[in-house]
Amino acid sequence: MLNIALFGPPGAGKGTQSKYLIEKYNLTYISTGDILRKEIAEESELGRRAKDVIAAGGLVSDDLIVQIIEKRITSENKDGILFDGFPRTIVQAYILDGLLLKLNTSLSFMLSLDVPKEELITRLLERGKSSGRSDDNLEVIQKRLKEYEEKTMPLIDFYKDRGKYIAINGIGSIADITDRLNNAIEKTLKRSYFNIVVTGKPGAGRGTQAKKLAEKYNLAYISTGKMMRLEIEAGTELGLKCKEFMDKGDLVPDEYPIRIIEKAIRDNPQVNGYVFKGFPRTLVQAYILDGLLKKINSGVDIAIELDASTLTAIKRLSQRSKTIKARSYDMSTEVIIHRLEEWKHTIKKDVASFYSNKNKILKIDGSGEDDAVFAEIDKTISTLINP
């Protein structure tokens, strides 16, 4: 789904541009202002509660906004959603995340129409003369702009940090601004990610090689094991649930790594792609990963299967147990052997075969020195990323 938040101060032209965007991209239009004015005109209970707040230039409570938006989102079936006038605060941004999560989607990006304050006041006063809107008078306009600056401007940093903020020059003809918006959307939609799965038996060097790939090609390194260990160290509920499985070298139930991967993808949209270490470990997880990546119109490009002899793997894991990088499951030879058997009979059979059947497997001997192994991997990866 293409989900856009159209951002900008009162008078920036969001309503005008929204009409073009919803038609071109077949989007459900969510304008809290329009919906509220309709409620007021119909003198509904919601309208009566909101009337005094809107007339004074204030913001309607989040409780009312959520009720309006959720009802509209679930009543239409289109290719995405355009939010005009929402979110307006950081709290509402988190609320929007939650609403979209219920639809198994997320906000694609925020488009911000930038217009100088003097121009905004002129536009709004002219609109007041032609439309008769009671809230388009100088006193209310100045209050609305001040409130926008104080409560809404922090959203810029919020979405910049997530790599989802796109500024658009809001000065010029309607057609010019429309072209700028369309160009920004098309450019973003055409963006492609290169995604790598690094699989292989424990002790084959998966983490080392995945990190090298992430660093060279600006990929987000996603290690479900590392992220779950952080949860364990923090003593979170998720961490405690994962610990009992990880201590025995068993697979953690799918729901936990899924939550971790979704967050990692959502928090790193600015990268060139993602490199996954430790996931997928089952056939089901391979299908799950396809689904997670499909949300960003992407998929797995290649899976690297690292191999090393069983003796080499045991030696490496035993040596790691004596360092600060030690894992709880490195401490027992019995657990190490259990994990190696699990790889041989489950992961290799299902995951490696899954990508092999798609002609997306690259088998590499991981028993050599780290740099030599990476050089061998990079011979293929460099040609795929930079054909």
C-alpha cells in the first residue's frame, strides 16, 4: 500500500494537491478537517464536541480523531491512504503507526509543503473572503500558525529520523507544485533495495561476513539473535520469553523475530537494502521474510550459504566461548553439537533448498581467513549490485 501523510501549515495547499494525489494513486482520502466540518454541519454529537475547538483554532482531541480515521480507513478498499491534516503531533504519529499496523502496513513517507508565513496569512485571508469560513480571520490564523509551529513542527524531525520526510517547495502554480509532488513520489516508488540472506552452520562465519557486506554496501545488518540478546540483557518480557529457547540452542517461536525484523526494516528505510543473519531458519520463516519484504516492494536477491567442517565450527564456537563475544549456547559442547545437527537436518534441508530452487543460492567455503572469504563472496555480490 502507498500511504502518504501530506504535511504543511494551514494555507499550504494540502487540500488542492490532495485531489490530484487521491485520483492518480487511487488513495482513500483522510482529511480530519473536512470530516469534522461535515459532522458539525450535521450537528452530530461529534460535531458539537468539536465545533467550539475548531472555531477557536484549537486541535480536536486525539480520541475523537482516532474514531473518525479508523472508521474511514476500514470502510474503503483502495491502493493506499492519503492523510491530510493528520498526524499533527508526535503522539498522533504513534497513533497512526498503530492504526496502520492493524492493516499490516505502515506510512510510506511524509510530503511537506513548505510555504513562508507571510504567504500563508495572505492565502488564508483570501480564502476567508471567498469561502466564508469563520476560522479564516487574522486572529485565528495567527493562533493556528503558532500552534502549528509549537506542536506540529517537531514531526519534521520525527520523520526525518525515520528517513520518511520529503520537503516540497509549496510556492508556484498549482501545476508546478503538483509536478514536484508527483516527481518525489515516483522517485521514491522506483527505489529498489538489495537484500541478502546469510545462512550456514553455526561457526561458519555468518555474522562476520554479513557485517562486512552491510558496511561495504550500506545495508542494514539485521541479526535476530543479536537483537534478541539485547532484549534479554534489558530484561524485557520479549527477552525473557526468548531466553528459555536460546539457552538450549532451540529455535525461538516465529512471532518474536518477526516483531524484531519489522521494527528493523521500519527504522532503516534510508539504506540500500538489508542483510539478514540468523533468519530465516525454517521454510516457514523463508515465506515470512518474503512477506515482510513485499511490504516495501522488495524481496530476497541472494542467499549466501557459508560452510565449514564440523570440526572447524566446534573449534570456533569453543574459542568464542572464552571471549567477550561468548553466547550462552557456546558454553556447552552438547548444545553446540545440537545446533550443528539442527542445521544439518532442518535449516540446510529447508532454507538452503528454498533459495536453491529459486536459483538464488551462493555457496561459499567459510573455513578460510575472514578477508579471503569475503573477497570470494564479493566477487558475486559486486556484480549483482553494480551490474
